[in-house]
Amino acid sequence: MRIAFVFLLATSAMTMAHAGVPDPVTDADFRPVDMAKAELGQLLFWDKLLSGNKTIACATCHHPRFGTSDGQSLGLGEGGIGLGPERRADPANLPEQRIPRNSPALWNLGATEFTRMFHDGRIEEDKSRPSGLRTPLEDEMVVGFATLLSAQNMFPVLSPDEMAGHYEENEISTAVRQGVLTAAGGAWDRIAARVETVPKYRALFDTAAPETRGRPLVFSDVSNAIAEFVAFEFRSDDTPFDAYLRGTGTLPEGAMAGMDLFYGKAGCSDCHSGKFQSDHDFHAMGSPQLGPGKGERFERHQRDVGRMRVTNNKADLYAFRTPSLRNITLTGPYGHAGGHVDLENFVRFHLDPVRGLAIYQPQAVLTPFEAAKPDWAMLEKGEEFPAIAAAVTRPPVTLSDTEIADILAFLASFESPTAKSGRLGIPDTVPSGLEVEK
């Protein structure tokens, strides 16, 4: 009887220590993947044909070598050459500005719980709309996108700074600047027409997507295939943490202590909850602002008000979506503007953002070039940082150096051994014949 009582106490203590620890990830957490379309989408994801000047692929900013991000705080899309932190400005075609926000990772976006995309959630599922989606295009958004991921994947092709290029550089960028996006003959039609004219793509679509036979390809055909690839390629549930949850592996002592802190005293799981360590909500956590900010071209400020830009609700000021922590050790720099290069530094900042902002010093991975809006103007002028700090409502948490080391050990358990190699991997060539950057 005494042995049973002691065992019951031990079990109760473990349950209390690990309250909030999720159930293991299963196939039921993901949408089914059409592998024929995924294999077609792999080629499109790596093909620069989809960018206005045929110089950028989806993989340029979402490369497995950099945790499906780009290794920079704020990347260079159009006007850049190369990959990752070594990407540089093209002297023959200088960028107009940096991309305003850090390139988000793509892990597990095929899971059904991901119903909001981008740092501010400006694309999200909405069953009340004809398309089933709420997007910045509103009524222009056409039907045909099979999933939210399909729509999200392809918005960058409309961005002059990301993939489209600038006015009159090519037929796609010209259509974008004229505001002809989804209409007949618009930017999306022109991209689909490019794919259509490559015989191998046409043949692959006929086989993998029989619904396209006998008609010209449309933009959603392309984006649906890429979405299937992203959903398959970047599914990540083979980490040490997953093995621990399934009872097929163990975690080191430090990681176990870190898990107790994560789901307990440190309060990390208040936001980083669930199977993919995200509540998919928006929180003002004081991340420092740098770069051009998020605004219209004619606006001179360098602010990024986060979710408020979507909702126009002051309660959402400086709030950004909680990112998943899968492969967090690979996806730096961290924060919506990449204001922290080192994960330990970012964890320490997160424990007390108000104090962190007060002592923050510039740190970033940025390609050198003379930007029209200075990268650190907001910090140097003292603008906005006090307001960013004032929006933080979460109380500070005090941890020892040992406890922080334990949390970092636990975060390392979210790293997949196959993350950098992928499942289908990088194709040697693509049907357009354009270079595949590895």
C-alpha cells in the first residue's frame, strides 16, 4: 500500500511539472498530401521562373540551409545576388529597400491548426467569405486556392521588393504597379502563362493535376502544387522532443529541466503552447524595430505596428503572431525584424522585454547597401522604442544562468536531424533551365 501511495505521489508530481506538455504529433494533425502535386511543387518552389526578372525562387528566402528562412535579419529579394548571409546587392540593379520583416520559417504549415499566416496574420481562414480566406486582396481574391497555405505561398510574387521586381523591369512588375493583379491578363495570369509555355511543366500538370487538362494553367494551379510540396517537405515531427513524447527516446538531463521550466515557472508555454509550440495568437513582446518598417511606399515613417495594421485595433499595437519553435536553433535571426542574432540573447530579452529594450544595442545580419531609410533610424532617434516597451503587458521573469542554459537545451530538442536535408530535397535541375541555387 505504501509503495502504491509513493508511486501515486510521484506520478502526480510529474503531471504537475509537465502540465501543458502536448500529446504526440500524429498524421491526423496534417492535411493529406497529394504526392504527385508535391513532386511538381518541388520543381516550382526551386524555379526562378516565378519571379519577375527570373532571378529569385521561393527557396531563395526559404532555404533549408537556413532553417527554411534566409539567415538574414531583413533579407534582400529583388536586387540581391546569392544566398543567406552572403547575399549581396546587385550593383547593376540595386534593391529599392530591404524586405521589411524577417523571413518566416515554413515548418509544419501543412498542419490543420495553422489558420493564420505571416507575422501579422493578414491572411487567415474565414469561412464567411466566398474564397474561404481573408486576405489583403479582399474581393479580388479568386476561388481556386485549395488551402490557406496555397494562398500564402504565392503572395510574395506580387511584392516588388520580394519577387516581382520594380516598375517596367518586366511584364509582371508592370502589371503589379498598375494594380492589375488577379484580373485577366494581370500579374498572376502572366506567371501562369510563363509556366504554361514550358513543355515539361505542361506535361507534368497534365499528369499530376488532371483537372488542368484541356485548359490553360491558372495561377492557383501553380500555387496549389507548391503548397503540397511545402506541406510535405517541411513537415517536422522527427525531433528528439517528438521521440520523447512518443516514448521512443529520452532527453538529456538539462533538456528535461528546461522542459519543466518551459511548461512551468518560465511561462514560455503561455504563448508557445500546443503540438507546434504556438497559440497562433498575437502578442506585444517588445521586439526591437529596425529597417524600413511596414508601410506604403509614400509613407516616410519606419514603424511596424504589427497586427494593428490588419485589425486597426489599438489593442493589437506592436503585437505579432507567436511563431512555432520547431527547428528554432536553425531559424535565426529572431524577432519580426530579426533584431536578435543569438538565441540565448533573444531568450534573455524575452524574459524582460522592457528592460531589454532599454539596454538594446544594434545586432543584426544585414547585407551592406545604402538604404533610403537607414536601418537603425528608429533606435538612433529614440523613436518608437518607448511605445514598443509600453505595449508589453507580460510581467518579467527572473531565471538563473543555469536555468536559461536548461531552456536552451530544451529548445535544442526541437531540432530535426533531417531539417537541412529535407524529404524530397533540392532538385538538380528545374524545367525552365534556370539555375538552382543550393
